[in-house]
Amino acid sequence: MSRVIRAALFQTAWTGDKESMIQVHEQAARDAAAQGAQVLCFQELFYGPYFCQVQDKAFYEYAEQIPEGPTVRRFQALAKELGIVLVLPMYEEEQPGVLYNTAAVIDADGSYLGKYRKTHIPQVQGFWEKFYFRPGNSGWPVFETAVGKIGVYICYDRHFPEGWRALGLSGAEIVFNPSATSRGLSRYLWQLEQPAAAVANEYFVGAINRVGVEDLGDNDFYGTTYFVDPEAQFVGEVASDKETELVVRDLDLAKLREVRDRWQFYRDRAPGAYTPLTAP
Amino acid sequence: MATTSEPLEPSELSEPALSVRQVLTLERVLAGEPEVVAGAGQLDRPVRWVHVAEAPDVGVMLSGGEMVLTTGVLLAGDEDKQAEYIRSLHRAEAAAVVLGLGRAFPAPPDVMRRVAERCGLPMVVLHRPFPFAELTEEVQCRLVRRKFAAVSLSEAVRTALTGLITAGAPLQRLLDEVASHSACPVVVTNLAHRVLATAGERSAVDDVLRDWERIARQAGGSAGDGWIRAELGGRGERWGQIMLCGYRGDTATGRLLADRAAEALVLHRMLGGSSAHTWEEQSAQSLLTDLVSGVVPARQLLPRARAAGLPVNRRAFVPLVVRDGEPGQLERVLRLLGLSGIVAELADGATAVLLSLARDQDAAVLTANLAARVRSESGAPRTVVAAADARTAWDEVPAGLREAQHVADAVADSSAALDLPAVVRLKDVHLRGLIRLLRDDPQVQSFAERELDGLLSGADEDLLAVLRTYLASGRNKSRTAQLHHVSRPALYRRLEAIQGRLGVDLDDFEQAASVHIALLAHDAQQG
């Protein structure tokens, strides 16, 4: 029995201001819904530039309350209007001085389901994230949405297999991995790690990366957004490495069962032997 | 007996390099009554060179792949030395050792045989006295000829391809040349594994393309024996690859062909000064042009469409033609909207788009979205997208494309006057569509000339333009005056002039209709 859902990802370039960026994403949601997409995930810190190329407290202003802030409210209304599940990766301010790199998940009826806060925070040239974000404390939530069970794992998180596994154990059927990553740094990993995570955890992964070079630095964001299935097959083509693109794909979630019946990784894993992994 | 002057047959060239087994079956060698006494399982090792050596420490002089010939004169009587001799050959990765029986060893020495067997080193004894020089001459001549043949093939291919490039030959011609040497399908892809061009025997190419999705998605790109790939790239950027699919000769020759082809393709692109997209555009263009022309049955084009990245299983296809669209612009809009499709400029300058939608999607809504976005993104608010209804059968796509082309033709040049919607269909073009279809009919042509004679002979383009607007606007005088920036009295004077020249009364419906049809036919003939 197939269980096909239509899912979407959106990659785009920084427009120069927050409002027009939000409008571009609203239009993308409308375009996705017009195609019948039931779920859509945006890129990391979707309405801003990737300001972590510099360390400047002026960018703290981009943070908003989740879910009380205006952007979540705005997209809740849109999700309800279009009947689409939205994953919104944003800069979150819990209170002044307590900031996270977060993704809010909105159900197709516009209700706020919860958030995931990025756990692993990098601090390397061009990615000065510790300046902006506390490490996440949300654990590994999986959201029961109208379209299926959804997990989110943000950008640098993807290099750590443990979180992927935790999301799988919590029942995730699709894990979205919104990112902002640069050509020189990670191009060779981009089509390796997420497909490997999809295979190891036997679920779908949607990987999103922004495009273009922004004014704040030399990072060359290379797009190539894609969906990959639990057999590490790309679903349709990988998106452009330079241009704005909406990726709409049909995913057959029945493939999870098919693959898990074949490879019993969840049965055969040996948590008792993994104690050293959790030693501080 | 083989002689060194004969050229190698292509079949000979395509065999693997000379193996130990092949050396042993040479006529001159057979005269020495060779017997394999150890390492019989390793006789297919390639022989790179033949070396005569009596020194016990021969191993240090070798660099691997040699067949070593010896009489063992310095090894007789010392079993340790014999064993070490074999071990040193093994360490040096010699291909085989050949021992001439005679004074030193009247029979195969047991120690050497046992050690060779353990090492897996082929050991051959020659029962009859045999001049080693003959063997080295024979084998080395063959090896040199083989190398020479490879160099000469490489040179021939390079010369041919360079000649084509300097003559300005298109990509397809280069690939045809490569395929004539490889005798197997040749495929050029971009990094997304989209097929950009192919060459080779049609049915073999189709077989490859039919299975393309599976082939393209194989991790590491190993599609099996005879698949030889070479990367295409330059100036630090990789942008595609060329593949020989199912090459039947030896890998080294295939590699050589693929490398020469890759060099030529890179050069071709650099000299063309073109971007990565150009080959993709050419590929889309040839596919859509073939579909529209109907020369090749649609069914045969399906593998090409699939290999070009168009989803084709359980899809609905929407044929569109945009008169003043720019292919790059249309592709960007498709990406923005997340729509799958191929875009290419047709021979008449219009751009065709073939959308591939899931069957549950609303083709009319998505086409309207596309048209609206083309207008807003291109800054050309009057751009018209001519559309045919969605086709679920691939075989009906050519007819759909021709219909869209016909609609686009029918509204050409009249979009401004008609204030057309963003998407037009056959039902919207009414009489214009029919006239367009009949434009080459001699009777229609003479009708148009007869009706418009008074204006056409005067070559008064201004009056013709006024008449065109007047009729297209439904004989609306104030709108016509406005569009031509003239006062109403001035317009009346022109209309009177027109009526006078044509000898008709434009207030009479039938006469006006007749002139209108004639004018549409006249315009269609000019378009």
C-alpha cells in the first residue's frame, strides 16, 4: 500500500531586507500549495541573511519570539489558508540574551505544534554561530502533522549521527535539514551525509541550502536542495546550485516499512553497548 | 610465424596486453616445449616486458610485470639460493619465471617449483634448448607494436577530433566520431546525470537510455563492465562526464578513447566560449524540435525525454509556446514555481515549454500561475503563453505542441490590439486560428489580395494599420483614434480614404467581415 505525500523545499538568495524575504517565502508557499504540496520547509534562518559570517550584535534584532512573534503568527495564518504544513527555521529569542537557532512547526490547520532548537552550534571561519546562539535544549521532538511525523535537524547538526538516530527512534518519517553551507567547506559532504542518515535511520530526508553570495562575507551558498529516500536515492533531481528553486516531490512513505522490513536496524541496534557514547 | 611488420588488427589491439598464457602459445616458444610446473592459476597475468637474467639477485633489477628467463646456471646446487631467487621475483612482482632445462638443471628443480607454487608465481620450464634471444625479440616486438598501435590510435582520434573542432563542427559530430571508434553508445551528461547528447547505433543508445535512471543513480558510478567514464571540466570546475557504455575492447584502449574524447569536448566548449547551459539547451532543443516535427515517432523519443530529466511516468504533459519568451527566463520561472519541464527555442524563434505534472495537479491553474509569473518576472506584461490541453498519453504530445504553436502563431502581432489574457488556447483564437491554418491556400491568398487590392497596391502601411486596429477593436472609433494617437476627425478622414480605396462600406457588417477576414489572411501570410 503506497502512502504518497507531496512535499516541498525552498532555496533562495538573500533579497536585502527581512520583509521582502518573508514575501518571497509567502509566494513560495502559495506556489507549493498550488502544486498540491502538503508540507514545505524553508532554509535555515529563512527571513534573514546568514549573518553568522560576521559577529555583530546588530543582528540580534532578527530574533523573534516563537510562537508569539509576528512571523510565526503570519505563517500560521498562511498555513491555515493554504492547508499546508510549514517548517520555519528562524532566529528565536526566548528572552533578551537567550537566543536559539530554531525551527517552528506549523500544522496544516495553522496550529503551532512546537519547535526544535539546533543542538550543535559551530564556531569556525564564516560560521560564527556561538556568538548568536545557545546550544538547543529541546531534545529531539517529532511532530505529528497532518502529513506525517516530522523531525527537524538544523544545518551543522547533520554531522552528528546521534541526533538523526534519536529522531528515528521517536518515529520521524521525514527529517528536514535546513542549512546554510558554503561551497568550499562542505560541498563534498552535502550529498553524502544526509543520504547516509536516510539509509541508517530508514526515513526520508529533505535537505535545504540557501543560494548565492551575500554582502556579509565570502560564503558561496550552493543550494542543491533535495529529497532523499530511505534507500539513499534522490527523489527527482537535485536543485540548482545557484538559483532560487522550489522543489516539489512526491514521497511514498510506505517505503519506510518496506526498507525496515528488509533491514532491521532498529531491532538490531545495541543501546546497552553504547554507554561510552553518553559519557561526558 | 608472426612478423613484426604486420599492422595489428583492431581485434588484436582490443585484446588485453599479452598474457603469460599467450606468450607460451607463441610458435617460437612452443618449439622449446614449455611446461607450466607452478602457478598454473596465474597464467593470465599481463607480461609487460621480457628480461633475461642469470644473477641470483635479479629481483632488485625488476620493476614488476616482467617475464624472467634464466638457465639457473648460478643457482644450481644451492637450494637456499634457489628458494630466495623465486621469493625475490615474487617480491618484485614478476609476471612469471621461465627456466631453460639443460646443463644447470636437467629436470625441474623441486625447491623452486614448491616456492613458486606457494607464491603463486607461474614457473615454466623449457624442455628443449632454446635461444632466449628469439623469445625476447618476438615478445618485445609484439609489446612495442601494441604500444605503438595505442599511440597511433590516440593520435588518429586526436587528429580527427581536432580537425572537427577547428572546422567548427557541432558537438554531435564530435560524438559521432568518438562512437565510430568505440563501437558502443557514447553519452555526455551534466553533473545532475542529465543526458545532454548521445551517439552510436540508435537501438543500442535507446537501450542505454531506457535504463538511464538506474544507471545514473548508481553510487560511485560503476555500472558494470565496459563502462568507461571521463570527467569533463577545466579551470578547476567539473561540469559533466562522457561515458562509453558497454565498451567491448580492453579497458586501456577504452580509457584512451574516453580521455581523448573528453579533451576534445572540453576544448570544443572552451573555444565555443559557451556556458554550461548551452549543451543542455541544445539537448532540449533537439528533443522538442523532433517532437514538434513528428519526423521521429514520439514513442522513440521517450527514453531521450526521460534521460533529459523530464519525469514521464504517470504524468500529464502540458505543451506551451511563448512567442517572445527567452528560454533562460522561462527556465528560471519553472524553478521558482517548482515545476518540472523542458524549455527550448524552436526554429521559428518562439520558445516551447513542455511541462510534466502529476496527474492530480490542476494543469489550468498551474499554467495560469506560470503565465502570470512570466509576465511579472520578465517585465513584459503582454507576454502571451499559448497552451494546449494537458496530454496524459506521451504519443499525443507532438500534436499538443503543434496546437500550442498554432495558437501562438494565430495571436502573433495581435496581442496588443486584442488585449489577450496571459494564457490563450485554441478556443480563444477563433477565426484567427482558422485563417492561420489556411494561410498557404492559394484561393485564400487570392481572396485576400482581391479584397485588399486598393490598399496593398498603394503600399500605404499607415492606412492598413488603422484598418487593422479598427476591425480588431470591433469597429470602435474612439479606441482606434486613441491607439493611433489621432483625433476623431482625423480618424474619420482615414476611414473614408480606406473605404474609398477598397470600394466598401465598413458600416455594412458583411462587407466589414469580408475585409476583416482578408486582412487576417494577409497578416497570416506575412507572419
